[in-house]
Amino acid sequence: MNPPPPLPPPRGEPLPLERGATRVLIALNLAFFAYEQWLYRVDPGRKRWFELNHALSLEGLLRGAWWQCLSFQFLHGGWIHLAMNLLLLHSLGPVMETTLGRWRFVLLYLVSGTLGGILHVAGAWMMPDSFGGPVVGASAGLCGLLAALGALHSEERLRVLLFFVIPMEIRAKFVLLGGIVLSALGVVFVVGPIAHLAHLGGFIGGLALALALQRNLQRSTR
């Protein structure tokens, strides 16, 4: 996915995208993954302990491991999981960082991820057979970024690969709608080992937070 750049300034000169916070988030994800791989080589038992204490789970929160709401967002289940999330972060991050500003962007990303994780844990409490496993990954935060993109750049056309094969252009608001629908269907039918409930929570949280930030920005410019 290649989100379009923001509108150019009045002089017609292209506005450079902000990437500082996006690069830090990418580096943190890589660092956590590298640390996990190092632990696996030197002490597999310690790696299991690390994942048990930093992946998000209902059991972890019940015993007071509140930091899991943040730490799970920097853990991944393998190279493919990591690569897909980082590619999306590299694509979405600069656009939303430029749109919102560095700290609002980081806030939206982490809060969306946290809300997605909490919704997953709530599902684990209500339906442990369907959502009881621990969750890891940046996907909930990325869904929050995608929700913000769909809300704040709703009419912009995005280049996507349908079924990862067919190139096409689609407006950002329809990408957001499609993501919400697919996540909701995944929750209802529990499709595959994917945290659909966390994704849905990320979409909802990101959409609500992006609209709130937009209102605050509009008030501050009046």
C-alpha cells in the first residue's frame, strides 16, 4: 500500500514527509525481535519466560503485568509477521506522522494498539475458547493508523494489491471500511490464528482518536 503524500504548500513545492518517529518505531520492533532471536540461541527457556511476561494475555493482566498492553505491540511471531507489519508501518507512518505531528502520531499508534489489545483480552474473558491465547504484534496499532488515514484523507486514492496480486486504486475511506468489515467477520467466524478482535479494536480506537485530534487541531488554528 502506498498512501499519497499530503497536499503541497501554496508555492507548489512538495512537502517532505516526517519520518523520525516512524523510524524509531521500526527500530524498536527490530530490536525486540533481534533480542528474542538472541535469547532463543543462548537460552530457549529464558525466551519462553520473556514471551510469557511480555505477550498480552488475560492471565498476565490478572496477575498485574499491565506493561503487556504496550510490550505486546513490539513482539512478533516470526520473520513474515514482522516484515509485513514493518512494511505497512513504513508506508503509513510518514503520512500520518506528517499529518498529526510526531507526538500525536505516536500517541495514536500506541493507544490504538493498546485499545485493540484490551478488546482482545475482553474477548478472552468472555469467550476463552475463541480468544484465550496471548496476542503479539503491531497490527492493532497499524489498524489505528489505517483508520486515521481513512478518516483524515478519506478521498485520497491508495494503490493496493487485491489478493496480493491485482493492482488497483481505491479511496482511503473504502480501505478503512473494508478493514473493519473483514475484522468483524474474522471475529464472528474466528478465521485463522489472527487476532481479529485486536484489529477491530485498533480500527475503532484509531478512528475515534483521529477524529478527536482533528477537532483539537481545528480549534487551535481558529
